[in-house]
Amino acid sequence: MNSIKKGLGILWLILGPVITYFLIMGAIHNIDPDGKKDINNPVIWIIIITIFLPIAIGLMIFGWYALKGEYSQKTADQ
């Protein structure tokens, strides 16, 4: 079980920057001053990035602790 936790820790460490990259690239791609839809408004993207960036950072922190073994099962001797 501990090896699964460490493996998922690596996954979460990779997933955090990937999510951040796609958020920023989505904002760059969709912001258009001539666009009439809500998705083209930069304020909407600032709000989206402000909400999801701490979640991505939290995933990376959680992954780091899982990789270090902080969530490992302790034996009765410890």
C-alpha cells in the first residue's frame, strides 16, 4: 500500500505543473479583445486561475509528502 501511495505522490507532483500549464495556455489561447463570449474576457480567466492555482499547488504539496512517506502506515513499535 505504501508503494501505491508513493507512486501516486509522483503522479500528483507531475499533475500540478501540468494543470498550471494548461490553465495558462488556455487563458492565452482564449483571451481575445474582439471576442464577444465570456470565455474571451480576461477577468474570467484571472478568476479561474486564481481559484485553481492553489489547488494545483496543494496537489504538488500532497504529492511531495506522499513521496516522502509521510502517509505511510506506522507499525505498533513506532
